[in-house]
Amino acid sequence: MTRRLFPLFTLLIIAALFIQADDPKMKKIFNGKNLKGWVEPENNIWWSVEDGILKVKSGPDQTGSILWTKKEYTDFVVQADFKMGEGTVDSGIFLRHDSQQIQIGESGSLKRDMTGSPYIPGKGYPVEAEGVADLLKMDDWNTMKAQAVGNKYTVWLNGQEVMNYTSENAVEQGPIGIQLHPNREMSIEYRNIMAAEL
């Protein structure tokens, strides 16, 4: 009996090693206490931290803002929980540069929710994330994971893969950013922001 189980046991160990190799160790890039590790905008009125939550709210002039990591990345995966707030939510995660974004919330140009889709200036939304309407929780926390390997982007929403896109003009290295779109009266919250280099 033991001899019969040994090959199975060996296969299970090998499979576990492969799973661990494919699952990068995520590290917190938001400590839940302050904006340490991020480039806080001058005269910041948009970004605040309370009880482990990054709160984002448009200012009276609706100028918008971007919160960038101090660290730069090449190939990486970033994950965050987000919760839609008030107004017309138009946010997203920038991948290495403000020309490569994964949308969260409503597109200003399309006037509909495009969460999980890439927005590329000059191309608009070259592909649309699939199945988002069934996955997105408008009144609760959602989890988005975005992976950038070279010029290939993959996005998961609440554990399900929703988008793949190959960018023709991807930037090779840069920080991760969170967007507060200008000309919007809105708020959104983020928590559990993590990243791993690949």
C-alpha cells in the first residue's frame, strides 16, 4: 500500500512546488496608516487614510489627481480592493505610465462602466473586459488584480479573468498609479493594495 501511495505523494509535492512558483509573493504597498511609499501630491486635498482605507475624493475644482508609487516596476502584478463611492466614479490603475490604464468605473467618453478594460490614449478602449456586469458589486468591496508582463496585460475581477490585451506602445518601466479623474464629482475607496515583481 505504501509503495502505491509513494508515486502519488511525489506528484503532489511536485505540483505544489509548481503552484508556488507561479504564485508570486504579494507585498503590501499601502500600509493602511499613511501614504508612505507613495508620492503625495502637492497641496493634497484628494487622498486620505482612515482605518486601513485609502479614501479618494474630488476637490472643489475637480482638477483630478494621480497617486504614484515611489518604486518603479518592470514586470509585476498589482492587486487592490476597491469600493465605489458617490458621484460618477472614474478611476483606475496606471501601469508604469499615465498612458497605460486599467479602468475602474464609468468611462467619460463612453458614458458607461468599463471596469477592467484598458484605456490607451489615442486608442480609447481597444478591448472590453468580459463578464464584468455579473461580477462587479456596486455597493460592496471588489478585488481587482492587474498583471503587466512586457506589453501584455491581464486583469482579474473578483477572482475571474476578464481581460487580456497586448499594448503596442507599452512603457517598459515605471511606477504604479491610482487615478482620480478630473472633471468629476466622485469618491472611491481602496484597501489591501499589494504588488509583486515577476
